[in-house]
Amino acid sequence: MTSTASSTDTRQGQAAHEQRPPWQQRLRRFGYQGQPSGDARDVRARLVPPYTEPGPRLWAALGIPHTLAGRLVRWSGWTGPLLVTLVAGVLRFWNLGNPKAVIFDETYYAKDAWALVHRGFEVNWDKNANDLVLSSGGNVSIPTDAAYVVHPPVGKYVIGLGELLFGFDPFGWRFMTALLGTLSVLLLCRIGRRLFRSTFLGCLAGALMAVDGLHFVMSRTALLDGVLMFFVLAAFGCLLIDRDKTRAKLAAALPVDADGRVRPDRHVAETARLGRRPWRWAAGLMLGLAFATKWNGLYILAAFCLMTVLWDVGSRRVAGARHPYSAVLRRDTGLAFLATVPVAIVTYLLSWTGWILSPTDGSGGYFRNWAATAGKGGDWTFLPDWLRSLWHYEHQVYEFHVGLSSPHTYQSNPWSWLVLGRPVSYFYESPAPGKDGCPADAGEKCASEVLALGTPLLWWVACFAVLYVLWRWLFRRDWRAGAIACGIAAGYLPWFMYQERTIFFFYAIVFLPFLCLAVAMLLGAIIGPPRSSDTRRVVGATSAGVLVLLITWNFIYFWPLYTGQTIPIDDWRSRMWLDTWV
């Protein structure tokens, strides 16, 4: 190897930023910062960054001994998220059976779930079935006539599990969505902690989602989108754990110099095998469950697969690979594909087991006997009848989805989602004075509504947070910002291809966790890095704290609209901040 003294590189005396390519130097005016070279510091710290911990001055100010402080830091990784989750759970399970009614699309999914867990396929219910279910406490007979439905079964099986446990009533069919909504707060706290290497920012992201109105309402309603969000978030968490563990393996394989520092090594970086990576297989399972809940999980699957491959490229580059893309193509891509796409497809097919095992004499699931009747003949008869029938069914569902354009009062264009242009009213009644909680002296009718509306201040701040995340990703090359942007884009951008289709704002619940991560990242920047001056940190922490308090107050202010409480009509009108909310 050529020594530094005899090197012919005329750039050796230049500053680091002067040695960067011209395009990087031009981007510096926008805040671009390239990654430090592999020799700048211990590579282990770049592959596996440490978690941030409170400084000794904080513990000294609180009078906490050093030993106890260490324990608190170790415990905080779980106690903090669990406390946030406890608050979220109390909010979501409080009076969960109210309104005691079938609200919005619960009219489909609550009954479909009940049929699925008993018959294995959906059925056609009578028009007065909702009233019979509510008046009889769920003691109704299940019809036998198969129904044509347009969503896969996993989400309905999840809802049906709650009905089996607690009965065929509003509490029963909302129990599992409330449980998954609560657990998603825990997942987000832990994901944020791992992503930011900060327990505080992780808990902040979870707390923001705990006080978001859309997440709150969706957690208390038996719809599929909240279930989809849970599986997507779980898949992201699995991939994040996989990233950490594989980077730790890569760091362990690199050589250590005489000073005890881990150094980059081209051979190791380009040839190291990273094992079977069980967390990536777990992510494939979660993505399969997401796809088997609603079809837009396919877009998430594609985006997350691309993201994890790029993570592998970045890991091998940091470890010293000169050709990281070819190294990943040889060593990682094949197993990455097997762990995600085939696992997701198999999971999807297994979710249809109840339909597949139903009778083929016409008394089973919808289209179950298609291959034996209308589908006879053709070039694909060598395939099992159940697979041909299922393929025909899925094709018909696809035709329905792409052609769905029936106007709906609460449909909205995705352009308006981030600014809460058109929320969805799930339930509305107008009790007369002296009835159903309306004060006798109200003067006019009251209002009782369940409105799927995100906490306005949180969503409006999220608009700026998305811009900040994009800036961090494009000009600071911050992989964390790129991961957040990927989650938002995967759940949001595909809907712009279907602007003529009947779509609704509550579909945005799928990428809401990533919006909360973006806001947490923005608030972390407002607080300032640890090396900032005390004045800077105090001003930043105060500003961020005031903003979080305002978001929390905003959630409390709209609480009556999230829970269906009966309030005077003037109080209801005062909460209609935009004309499009009515």
C-alpha cells in the first residue's frame, strides 16, 4: 500500500469538504453533509450507534446516586414505553361499547367476522340484522347464503377473535382493534427508541400517536385499516431489529487495530455472510398478514423490501465494501426475497383456509365452486380447483376495486389528507333537550358524533415535519429520515394513482405512525443536540414542550367528537373548524 508521504493524491492536504465530489460541494449550500470517511472514527460506532443517556448533571441535580441512575436508564427502555401504553390503553378501552350501535362500516366487518369464525366464509345477512344483533345481545342465527366480499379475511378474523371472547356486541367486535391500537403505541415507542437511539424521542412518538384523534377513533371501531396499520408497523419494527443485529454481526467480523478500534475491511464487507436473519422472516410474516388484511399492503411490501436492501447496501459500504451493490446482490438479495415475498404469499393463501375448506357443492364460500362449474376447461386445469376458483375470485375483486367510483358523502382526495380536509363521520345523532344526555335547558337539539378526525395541531405540525424529514434525507443523508419517508410514501403515495376512486381519509391511519416519528424527529431537532449550550437546550425544550402540550390540549378539546358524547349544538359547531368537516 502506498504511504501517505509518497502518495500521488494531490488532495491530501485539502480539508475534508474540499475533497468531496463537486456535486456534494454544491449541495452544501442547502445543508448537505456527507458521511465521514471510514477512517474518521471507530466503524463500530457507525454500524451500531450507542443509545443516548441523560448527562451526569441531570442526576446530580435530582440527587440520584450514580448506581441508581444506571438502573433507571436500563429500566427506562421498557418502563417508559409501558407507561405511555398504559395511558393509551385506558383511553381506548374506557367505555368501549359506546355508542351501543353499529357505526359506519362496522355494518360489514362485525357481521363478516362473526360468520368467518363460525363458518369460514362470509354470508349475506338480512337488512334488519343490525337491529336484531343489538336487541338480542348477539343471539342470532347465522345465514348460510355466501356473500361476495372484496377484502381478504385476516382483519375480519382478528375482529372475530374479540367477538368469540366477549360476545357478538359492540364491545366484542371492537375489543381487538382497541387491543391492537394500544399495542401499536407500545410498538411505536420501542421502534422510535431504536430508530433515534433515544428512549425520550421513542416515548414521545408513541405519546403523540396515543393522543391522535384518528388513531383513537380507529382503535375504537371495528374496521380493517387499524389492523392493517398494526401489521405494517410490526413489519417495520422487525426490519429495524434485523438491521441492528446484522450490522452488529458485520462489526464483529471486522478487524481491530492496535488501538482497539474496529476498522473497515473490504474483503470482510463484501464476502461476510450474515446468517438466516429470523427477524426478516418475521417481517415477511407481518407483511403477509398486512396484505391478507387489505390489498394495499402489497405496496408496503414492495417499499419495505427495497428499503431493507438499501439498508444492506449502506451497511456493507460503511464496513468498507467498494462495490456494496454487487456484494448485496450476491450475498443478501436472494435470502431477502425468500424471507419476504414467498412468505407473504404463503401467509396470504393460508388466510383463505376457511374458504378453501368450505363445501364445493354451492353451499360453501362465494365462487368456491367456480372451477367445477363455470370455470371448466381451459389451459389451467392442471391446477387445483380451489386455486383456480380463488384466482377467479381475486380477479373479480380487482375489477371491483379499480372500478369503484360511486360517490360518497365523506369521500376525499388524498391531496387533502395531511391538512384534514374531509374527515369521516362514523356516527351522528341529534338528541332532543332532556333526552339521551342532552340538557333540558339546551334550547335546541344536541349533537352526538364519532368523527374520524386526526388531532388537528398534530397533523398540521406533521406537514412541516414531513418537509423536515425529506430535507434530512436528501441533504443530510440521514437514513432514519429516509426510513420514515419510506413508511409515509408507501402508505400514502399509491392512493394518488386512484384519485377517481371512492377513497376516504381514514386510509391514512396506515402511515400515521410514521408521521408521529417525523414529528418526534422535528421536536428533537427543536430541542437541540446534546452538545448544544444550556441556553439553547432550555429554549428548545421549552418550545417543544409547549407544542406537545398544545397537541394534547387539542386532543382533549375534540374528545367529545371522538367518543360520541352528547354536547350542546353550539359546542359542536365551535369544533367545526373547517366547513368541510360538517
